[in-house]
Amino acid sequence: METRVAVIGIIVEDPDSTVRINEILHQYAPYILGRMGIPYRERSISVISIAIDAPSDVINSLSGAIGKLPGVSAKTAYSKI
């Protein structure tokens, strides 16, 4: 199956959602290339970026599952290759 490289940008405004985010990311661990999380304490939010190499439907599923959590926004940028 053909895979794509993408970056999922996540903004967490509700800290109660972080446990569920980590559970979801653990389910997709075989596809995740790397992860960077930045706590922005002055604004009481966290910024997370996920680099992933997976089939498009897997990327969409991950981004959708995270984006449905309360107080969480997720957007995906795909590579052209």
C-alpha cells in the first residue's frame, strides 16, 4: 500500500485531553516518525507536531480522532511525494 509523509499540527487548549491524545498516538506508533511537544505556559496551551509516514486513510483517521477531542484542534499538511 502506498504511503505518504505528512505533519499533523495539534493545538491542545484543554489539558484534560492529553491522556487521550497519548493513547491515540500510541495506537498509531508504527507509523509515527517523530513527535515534538511544546508547552506554552503563558497561554496555557500545548503545541504538538507529529511527523508520520502512512497510507492517507490512516493519516486522516489519526488526525480526525485527535481533532474530535474536546479542546483540541488538528490540521494535516501532506508532502507532494
